[in-house]
Amino acid sequence: MLIEPIKITEQISYIKASDNPLSADVILVDGQEYLYVFDVGNNEQVAEYLNSIPKKKRVILSHFHTDHMGNIGRVDWKSVYFGANTEKYFQHYIPDYAAQRFAELPAALAGALTGTAEDDSATEKKFSRYVTVFDTVKIQDGVALEIHHVPNSHAKGSL
């Protein structure tokens, strides 16, 4: 299977879903500093394609189903944004997730106490890899992105 993203605009493209293995659409938004990847799918060839892109990546996971986040342990990413319900499933994909998250706790608490966690650049420094989204997150990186909770019946706590 040859991975060829479908271009929507100069900055937005997507990789079509596949049935075997079951893998969701993967949306790519090209910012100045980062490539924003909305869902990473579950197809290993998609993971290989994403890793071939030299730009640093920030991943936004819509929800915890395998077809949307199965590649999270295969893709090289700088930070990931997810809802609290999706975070519960991370240990399955990244075995040392709990240890990594615990190591970040002092910086996360310092950011929360000083109020710097609201600023996206501070979030990147304080929460170097994992960002649980409780309120709207706004990102400016040559593109304007907003991450919101989306209530739905398909998967609790979606973004």
C-alpha cells in the first residue's frame, strides 16, 4: 500500500482510512514549527510515512479506539493532546507511560501554580510530551488551531 496524502489546502491534507488493518483517517496540518497530526491511525505503513516526515510532530487524538490511536507507540512525536478518557488507555500503547507522566508531575504542578500552563509555549515546556485537554487549547504556529471537547455517543471524552 502506497501512502499518498490527499491535499485539501496548502497546509491541510489527510491519509485515507483503511479496512485492513482497520485504521481511521489521519489529518495533517502543516504549521511553521510543527506538523499537527489529528489521529495517528493503526496502519503500520501510515506510521512509517509519518516518521519519514522530518518535521517535529504534535499529535491530537480524537479518542481511544485502536483505529485512531494504534500507531501512537510507532510514531515519533514531540507532544500529544488527548482527553482524560483517552489517557486511560495510554499504558496499552506506551508501556512506560505511567513512569513518564509521573516524572513530568513536578513541572506540571509548577505550571498550574504559576498560571503558565495556559500559554501554549509554556505548555510545551512544562508538559513536554503529554497534554490532557480539559478546556479549549489554542495553538498559533502559522496556523490557528483550537482543540475542544466534543460530546458524542461514539466515544466518551472525544476531542
